[in-house]
Amino acid sequence: KSLRTAKSSRTLRVPKLAESFRWAHYAVRRLCQQEGKSLLAQRMRAKRGFQLASCFSGMGTFELSAECVAAAVKKQLGVDLSLEPGPACDFDPRCRQALEAEPHVDSVFSDVLNLLPEKTEEWVKKGAVVKVCLSTSSVVAALGAAKVRGSLEDRVDALFDQKGRLKVDMGKAKKEWTLRGLARMSSGDVQAAKGCLVRLARGSQGFSEAFEFVRLHTYEELRKRIFDQRCVPKLRSTWRCTKSGQELPVHSGDLTAGGSPCTDFSRMGLQRGLGGPTTAAMLTWVRQVRDCMPVLAVHENVVDFPSEEFDAFLGHKYDMQSVVLDPRSFGWPVARRRRYTVLLLRGRAKLLRPLEEIVEAIGRDFKELGLSGQDLFCAPRAKRKELSKTDERFLRDYKRLGYLKRPNVIVDLSQDARRRARKSPLDGSCPTITRSSNRLWAQKKGRILSESERLLAQGMPVTPWAAAAAGVKQRKFDHFCDGALSSFAGNAMQASCIGVVVLWLLAYAEVSGGRRSAAKIRKSRADPVKASGKRARASREEEAPAPKLARTAGAGDVSSKSRRLARLLERAAVYDTNKEAVAPYKALVKSAVRAAEGLVEKGWPKSNLPRQVEAAAFARHPVTGKWRANHPAIHKRKLTKLLGKVRPRGIGA
């Protein structure tokens, strides 16, 4: 296997890992063998133009996986999915910077909590203030539990972390609570409160003293506040895009994905569950899904995530299916078991084949490809990291405990082997990549896994051979530091796992009523044809420039804005490529196309229909053929009048 470069005639050796990047092509071929090529192509054509959206987007793995699936479908079936780019959001500014370069992302937003009203957002971020009365015995007990030596002042300071949160329980004050000050003081003074704790520990402050602590809101409090129609009647309708700096409408596309933070549910963390600090963001995403009502939604988290909680919020609107997937089941030598939950809008979408059959249908073991965790060390010019003294000590502990006896083992030098040893499973794959596991050592290679290799392990094509194998554009992260790349790889979804879920939905999700018949989705896209309100119409007529005509001499000369419009009209047999199209009336034309398709199915003659629909949709006089610059709402009324009382799908919105 070789890859010949354009600049040089020498042949470069392609790593064995390139076969793993062909996961989408292999999965499509397997589905063709099971369902038939013609039937699968027909189902894919029905999903043309689906708009993607994501939340907790990271470095854009969901958009990348959808691009890989689209490339495989086009090559294997000859169907161009034409997936439309959509919004993405992430709290980390480095992730937003990476998302701005992603081709399938048209707008980038920040924290999902910004969708909440200002008062509710401030209430969530500030937390709840609790007054606690502490005595000398409770402070002394906390100092004994901390087991810290030094002066009394240093021991009291050691009870709190850098953010002022308690490390141990102190009387009625619980761990993770933040010290605010004394209750008898109007303004919070943390240093004065710590001085009072020192005096209490010495027994010179009397019997007790009242303190103020700030704690996180409980799950029940967050649930009642975020989903209460009185407190939060609706989420914000616009969102500030960090890419363009403009206020853009909020929507969730047709297929949305969200990988909420897993730190509260991971077995390696504090396991705070639904009482952790990331619960508010997860509930806000659920509220957004409930309000925007995308046809399909996918949620990703660790195996222990309680996905049944979605049923309490979305059970009346969505059907839910869940499955646990691992990259090792799709040809990748890296362990990362995650739970994927699929939500299907009830009455609009249904799954023709259960999600739990996905591994049996398109899975393949990485051992069949002759791969192991050592094949992840594939960068020929990887920067060799020098081992620190701590790394050398941990490596000696791994060796002394017998973890390095296997030749293909990979150990995590960021973890102490005496407390929590992290090593390769028995199958020889790489252990799960997390944010903290940036010191993965391969005994056989004698070096640490580099940042670019960590991204490759997550399915990100950061090298030319990986991009060529996947059939997509190469992703470049050269301007990011090692810490940012380590965070990207640790927080990202594995591309093959989320990708096969996307492929499964495209192949087996039967969507009825068109792709965008949900009223809330259409209103959120700020289409001038769909906008309502006399004041908004009047201001738009004053400020909006005259519509620009896309001059087209043939199908190949259609502009980029009108290219999809031309394809839709050709499918409905109502478009002549020698005539001109108006891009601003795109949404109205789509409605006209659906109306034409529905009327043809009802037996209307095709000869008279194209001229009528074209006259109403394109604002062209049916006799003179001249263009008219009236308001689009007039053309919509004319279209309804021309079509009579018959209203197929897409017209009565």
C-alpha cells in the first residue's frame, strides 16, 4: 500500500492504520450487501439536504464523521447527500477556533447556557448561598481529616483548593462548597472567614460562628427552573455567532448531536452524577431539543450516563433507543466505550431497524486487520518527549508490578501504578484516551504517544494519507499548542462510532412529511418568506436590497447559492435551466416544488403545472415573462390561489 505524492515521485509507505480510516466505505458496502444497492440509494436520496447541528462540539468530530459518510455514500452508491452546514457551539474558546475552520459548520456559538434568559443564567452560574453554623469541634475534625502538616494557618488554607472549594466535609458544610465569607458581614470576605476558622480551631472564638457557603444547585432545582414555563417561557431566539460577530437565529437543524460533558459520570472522576456542575448544560441542551424539535437527535456520553432521564423530558415527543459502542468493533485499535442515545421525533420519524443491531450489521474486529495499539505510533517524525522524573518513577512501578511483561502493552504514565494503573486491555489495544492521559507509553516503541497520533486515534485525519483513505479534506491543527491538542483528543467523540450512528439513521430512519415541515424549525431560520408581523415586514422592505438574479445559461452555470435550488426544481420537472432563478426566494421555491410533486401524484397534468408554479415562485409574469419586485408574501398568496384548495405537504405552513 503506497501513496504517491504530487510534488515528488518517491513512494511513501502508508501505515496500516489507514485501513481503519476507511470505516465508512466498509460500512456502506456491508449495508449494500444486506439491503441492496438500489434500495439503499433510494433511502439516501430521501435524506438529501439534511442540515447538521451540534452542541458540545469539541473539534468538530460529528461534522467530520458526517462528511466521511457522505463521501462513502457518493463513491459506493453515486448519491450526493448534499448535507447542509449548520451551527455548532462549545464552551472552550480553543474548540470554537477549531470549529470556525470546519467546512460543515456555518456558525459557531459559545456556552449553551447563554440560551437561557439572563436571570436564569445568572441564577445557574452563581449557585445557592447557604448559611452554616460551624463549631470548634467541626473545624478540628476537618483539619484531622485533611491530614496536612504545618502551621494552623497553613492547615486551614489547605482545606480549600485554588477556587476556594472545600476538599473535605466540615460539619454541615459539604465537600465542593465554596467559602463566601461570614454571615454577619454584608460583603463576602474570604480571608476574614479563614481567620475566624483559625480562631475556632484554637478555641478562642467562642462556641460557634455562622459562615456563608455557595453550593451548586441540586438536580431537582435545576430541573424545575429550566423546564418551568413561568421562569423560562422560552429560550433565546437569537445567539451571537463568534465566527461572524452577528446575532443569528437559534435552531437545531434536521440532525443534531450533543456530547455533554462526562466528567460527572466517568468512573475516573468524582462520580457526582446528576448533582455535578455539568448538569445545567445538559438540561439546557435537552430544553433546546424539546423547543426546536429536530427530526433526529443523537446524544453521546459514558456508559454509566442515565439516558433514561431523557424520557422524563422528551418521552411525549420522541422515541428513544440506546446502544453502547466501542471503536474496537469498527476496526480501531483503541478502547472507548460510550453510550449513544438516538431520539426520533414521534409522528415524523421511525427507525426501520433496531439500533442494537448496528455492531452485528457493519462491525469488524480490529484484529482482522492485523492491528494493535502499537500501530497508533505511526507518525514518522513524531516529536519524542523526554521522560520527567515522575514519569521514570511511575514507569519503574509499572515494571515492578509486572504490567510491562506483554510486548504490545501501552501504559499511562500520568497515573500512579500503585493507586490506579491504566494499561492496555488483554486484546492489545490502546487504553481510553482522556484529557489527563497525555503520557501513553509504548514499551515496544520506547516513546510516548504524540498529540497528532492521539488525534489520529480519535479518527481525525490530520495527515495526508489518513485524509486520502477517508476521502475527506485533511484537518490541520498546527497553530494549536500541545495542551489544546491533548484536550481536543480527550474530549472528542470517536469518529467511527458517531459516524456509524449517522449512517444508520440515514439508512434506516424513515422521515415523513418532508425534511423541514416542523414549524419551529422553519421559523427559526429567519427566512424572509416565513417571517411574520407587519412591523418586521415593513422594516425588511425598507432595508432589504433588490433581489439579485443569478444569470444561468445552463445547469452547469448555476451559482453556488442557486445550485441546490436548480436540483430541487429539476426533480419536480418544473425548471428550465435556460431561465433565471432568484436566490432570495429559496424557501418559497422549495414549498412550490413540494406542492408540484404532491399535485402530480394526485393526477394533475404536468404540462400546465410548471408554468403556474414558476410564475408564483419566481415572481415572473406568466404572459409577458417580466420580473416583478413585489414582496414575497404576495407571491405566496398567488401560489395558494393558483393551486386552489389542494394543499399538499409544505404549503399550509
